[in-house]
Amino acid sequence: MTHVHGMAVTLAAGLLAGLLAVSGMVSARVISYRWPAQPGKAARQELDGSQGTEFAEVRRLSELGKFDEAIAQLEALGAKHPDLKGISHELGLVYYKKSDYLKATVNFKKALEEDPGDNEAVQLLGLSYYLAGRPAEAIVPLEKVQTWYPSANVDAAYILGLCYMQTKDYPSARKAFARMFGVREDSAAAYLFTARMLLRQDFAPVAEEYGKKAVELDPKLPRAHLLLGELYLYKSRIPEAVGELQKELEVNPGEAAVYYKLADAYSRLQNYEEAEKLLQRSIWLDATSTGPYILMGKVLEKKGETLLAIRALQRALAMDPNNPIPHHLLGQAYRHLGRDEDAERELKIAARLEQGPDAKP
């Protein structure tokens, strides 16, 4: 059982990073993800000495990333001992680690036929369906997990909420996210959290509807007007974005992101003086974000203050040297000053970074 528990934790440790990649979400952090390990009888079955050694060797190979070898050993063991239970469970685990999620689902379903009490197989079956791009089939097993752990496993609620969203069951998604954040499902906060998740998944029309509902329920809820402002910026509905972001400043004047987003809106309206003032306030509140420095570089360049623009862009690059955008803008600024060699250098760096980490210098 120790081996099985260890494998479950190993499988789970990097899961959310994979989920973000599959769902198209971008995050600066990788959050540790753990499922409660609850192996069923098949996973706990006592084997004789030779079979126990074979399973231990399979797990060792799997942990080394030698998945095909592990699968071959399990298939050989199954052929030699056709009545041995637990083979399907182990195959499911290996295919899951190999990111072959459809084959993982096949084997976890077989494992559950052998042992309906194999809770770990239920959990990983739901995840495998989700990661295979079949959220509708993931819902039933993930809902079972929620009945086992109704309040403890917030990550389970998150994934289940994504499945509801992808199947357009938005009320159920709101309930899942409300459970995840510990708020009432009909509260302004529940609508705001769901709107944020919807916006990340590019469900903009429903995100707008839910954002408006959050504001209707609580006009002073922090970050509700901000969400609508961001959505309108994304849709290039600039006057509406300005209106919502100004409302956010009234209720949430200490949020650096509001000044930054409002500056973005004003820069699109070519009101560079107001944009510069707002960006400076954003930087005063939070000097750790590169976005305001990059936008400041753009704004100052538009104002004809190229030397100051270069300083802002150099500050952004000191914080994030692998971001191609400030390199590109810096190249343009150098070109405006007639510093062609510096401009060429920065533009080449920007082009290389845009091509990805494997691009050659």
C-alpha cells in the first residue's frame, strides 16, 4: 500500500500544470495538486513474492519514465497470471503518467469492474477523461469524489467546475466554484469567481452576464467592475471599459491592476497624459509587475519622450529578460534615436525569443 500511495502522490504533484495546459489557461505559478489516496481492494491486493517484485519493478520503471517497459512487464504478468487482479489498475497508472489518457480510461474502467470500491481508479478515471478532452464523461466520477470529500478537496471542485463550463452547464459550474471558495452559490462572490473562470476560458458572453450579476448583487464588491473592465478592453469596447474601471477605483482604490488597466484604456484613446499618470500610480502601488513598465515605454514613446521610454523598457527587461515585447519596443526606440546597432541587437533578441526556447542565436 505504501507503494500505491507514493505513486498516487507522485502522479498528482504536477497535475494542475497539465490541466492549465489542456484548458488553455496561463499561470505564472504551478500549484501543487494532491488527491486523497484511497486505493481499493485491487490496489491493495497481497501478491506472492514474485508478483510483488514484478509490481515493484513496474513502479520503478514508471518513476524513471520508462513507461513502455513498464507496460510490457504488466502485459506479460497478465498473460502469465490471467486471474490476477490489480493489473488493470497498474496499467491505468502507467498510461496516466505517460499522458496516454484514453488508454488510462480503458484500464481504470476495467479496474472498477474488478473492484467497484477502487476509489483511486474513480478519481483518476475522471481526471483522465478531462485530460483527454472528454469533460462530459469526466463529470460523473468527479462528482463521486465530491461526495467523498465535500469540503476538503478544493482542486476537485475546480476541475469539476471546468467540466461543467465546457459542457455549458454554467449554474453547476457556479456551484462548484462557490464550494471551492467557501461562499454561497447564489452570492455576488460566486458569480464573480465564475465570471473570472469563464473569462479565462474565453466564454466572454457568459462571463459578462455573470460579472453584471455580481455587480447587481453587490455594486461595491471589489474586483467585480475590474473584471468587466478587462472584458471590455479585450473586446475593444473602450468607453465601457473606462466606465467600469473608474467605478472599480471608487470601491477599490488600492488595487494597482486597476490603474494599469485604466491606463491601457486611455492609451488606446490616445490620452497619453492621463495614461502616464495612471501608470505611475500603478507602479507606486506595485513595482514588481512588468506590464506597467512596458506600457509606460509605449506611452512615453508616443509622447516623443524616447529616452524616458528606454529607461522604462530597460526596467521591464531587468525584471523579465526573456520577454520579447520590451526587447522589440526597445529596438524601435533605439531606431528612433538613430542607434541602429542597438536597435538591430534588440530586434534580433525579440525575434529569437518569439520563436521559442529552441531558437538558435
